[in-house]
Amino acid sequence: MRSFRTRLALASAVLAGSALIGFGMTSWWLIYQAKVSRLDEAIKSQLMRVNRSKHFLPLPRLFGIDEDTTIALLVNDNENNTLYKSDNWPLEIKADSLQLPAGTRPLIEAGRPRNDVFPPRKRLPPRFVTQYTSTQTWRVGAARFPANQIAIAVNLQTIDSEMAAIRNIFLISILIVLFLITGGAWWLSGNALRPIGQLTEAIKHVTVKGLDRRVPIDTTDVEFVELIAVFNQMLASLERSFKQASRFSGDAAHELKTPLAILQGELERNLQQAEPESQMQQSLSSLLDEVRRLSGIVRKLLLLSLADAGRMNLHRVEVNLSEILAQVEEDIELLAPQLKVQTDITAQLHVLGDRVLLTQVVQNLVTNAIKYNLVDGWIRINATQQKASLLITITNSSKNILQGDRERIFERFYRGDPARTRSGVEGTGLGLSLSREIARAHGGDLILNLTPSNQTAFTLTLPTLISNRTFS
């Protein structure tokens, strides 16, 4: 996954680095050329001085050249015979390589000759070349005069050392500037993306209990004002829609309770008056089962609507979950005697919560384990306390749950893969969703565990009685 902030910082570093490297190379080359040009002017003046001198004396120190720099002199006549060569003249630089083209007009002529004596010839300035030997680099200047040809060679070691120092300074400076630019780009991009971070943080809290959150606009850059305003409007619309849906489901469930209770009572009374084993008794019994099932769905919907609105009232008392689990174990033996039951329950597991609702959670998990079990399968119940939490894990043999079902198993009215359910078993798809809401209302949670093949396990986490007393 790519990071926009990282890519922006790297792009800034690449662009700035390219510009700095180009500027540094150009500046280095211009500085080098300036030094060489300055040296060429000094060599030219020395060529003139040597030509005017009757004796080839040691050359004075050239302007801007270190005292340790080697300066060599070579004087040839016009026939290219050596008249003078200093001892430090590099042997690898041959005189013929410096010979000026034939017919070249001298740099300085004695007097002003007539054209018939000295016909016009092309006048060339001194020739400057850079010569490389096996170990050193030389800058050589050569000029033709009426009586001779003079060449001066200057070792470029000093200039090369100075340019190496300048190159190192450029490299260090470029690295420092790149580091500063990258850090600055990272900091600026972080500031620029701060409103996006605020939106992300707000989106993380968009739950049934966080729809009232809004992202402040006062300190936001103008470029993000419209985006944040639209997001806040979306949250407001979601909040209104959710409240209307929650209010509708709660009101509908509440309104259905009374007629369903009346209908259940009438069916029970008529069932008692019906003749035993008659068709009427069977019909009334089937209707009564459906009404009781519908009453259970309405009760669950009412609890879920209260949980969505954050108004689930809990009658908190001290509850011994070890006793509830022991009763559930007996119910399993009655409801599914063909299943093998294994238990590992720690004694005296106490929590502070609603006894009726917590019992319903445990019964829902056990019912789910029976419903989706294999023929002649097994159920294992583990209950223990870890620090300030109580953990109840109910595991059963079952077919594998598809990945798509695992992600949606806590959705309301979601039944999952019908192939996993044994024939004759019915359900509404509300049990797990309601169980998790009850667990969260108690400060805990309900999760689907990762298990080996052909197993399903749910873990109920609840705060212990000690932690409830400490933080209540």
C-alpha cells in the first residue's frame, strides 16, 4: 500500500536533488574553467616575459599558484631544435605535440615589416592544451615567436586538489539540503493532510453511538472546508435516518408486544378447552408455537433497538456464571443427548450484570452450537478468569464456515450457508447479533475464533466483578 505523504516527500527530494546536482555540476565546471582561464592568462604573460629575456631564467611564481606547484619551461627554435628545457619538464610531453602549424604568424614581430618582405599570414594566439601523463595532469601553453617557440607546463595538482575540496563541499551541502527538503516536505505534507486525518479519525468513530460527532471547520484550510462540510452533512443525514429507523423498529416492537400477548393468551385458553388429540388442538398448538416464536423475535428486536439507541437498561446484580453454565450443561443433555459435552469451568466466576440477559447470551451460544453441530458431534465449554476479564469459550464440531459468512455472521437476520444447518432447525438470525450487543452493553465483547477445520468457537469476554467495582 502506497503512502501519499511518503511519495510527496520522495518526489520533492528527487526534484530538488536533480536541481541541486545539476546546479552543483554546472557550478563546479564553471569554477574549474575560471581557474584554468586565470592560469592560461598567467601562462601567456610568462610566455611574453620569457621571449623578451635574453637568458632563460627560472620562471617566477605564477599568480594564484601554490609554491609547491611544478612549473616547467621548454624553448625550441623554429626548426624545432631544443634550446632550453628545464629539468622538471615531463618526459611524456613531446615537443612535436606542441609544435604550432607551419606558416603561423608570430605572436610578436619586430617592428612593422613590409608586406612584400613578410606576406600576410594567419595570426594565431598562444595554444593551450591539457596534457595527461601516467600520474599527473599538466596545463601547457605554447606560442611561436620570430626567433623561437616557447612552451610552459604547469602541474594542475593544486587546482585538482582545490576542485576536489569544492566537490566534497558540494556533495555534503547537497546531502544536507536534501535532508532538509525531505524533512520539510514531510512536515508540510503532514500539515496539509491533517484535515484528512481528522476525517479518518471521525470515520473510525462512525458507529451507532458516534453519529453525533462532527469535524470542526474553524481551523481547517479553505481547500478542505467543502469536503469537511459535505462529510458533516452526511453524518447528520445518517444520524437522522438511523434515529428514524431505530425509533420505528423500537416503536413497532413495543406496539406488537400487547397484541401478541393477548393473542398468545387466547390461544393458550382455547388450547386448554379443545378436545385432546383433536385437529383443533393440533392447529391451536401450531399457532401458539408461531406466536411464541414471533414474540421472541419482537423481544429481540426491541432489545436491539434499545442497544442501538444506547438505552439498554441493565438490572445489574452479582451473577455467578459458573452456576448458569452448569444449568446450560444440563439443558444440552436434555436437548441433544447424542452430543458429547466436555466442560472446563472455573468455580465461582462472578460478574456484575443483568442475570436474565447474560443467561440469554449463554443460551443463544449453546443453541447455536447445537443447531450447527454434526451428527454425533461434540460441544466443549471452557470458562476461566484472566486478570480483570472473564472468558467463556463454547466450541462445537461443525462444517467449515466460509470466509464470507465469517465476516457477516453477526449481521442481523443473516443465516449464513443453509448447508451448514441441520434439517428441521429454524432460526431468525438475531441471536448472535443480540448476544454481541448484550456483551458490549456489559463492557465486554463476543467474537468468532479462528479454529482448526470442522470446528466453530465463540468467545464471550466480560469484565469481572472486581473490575466492575473498581471502575464503576
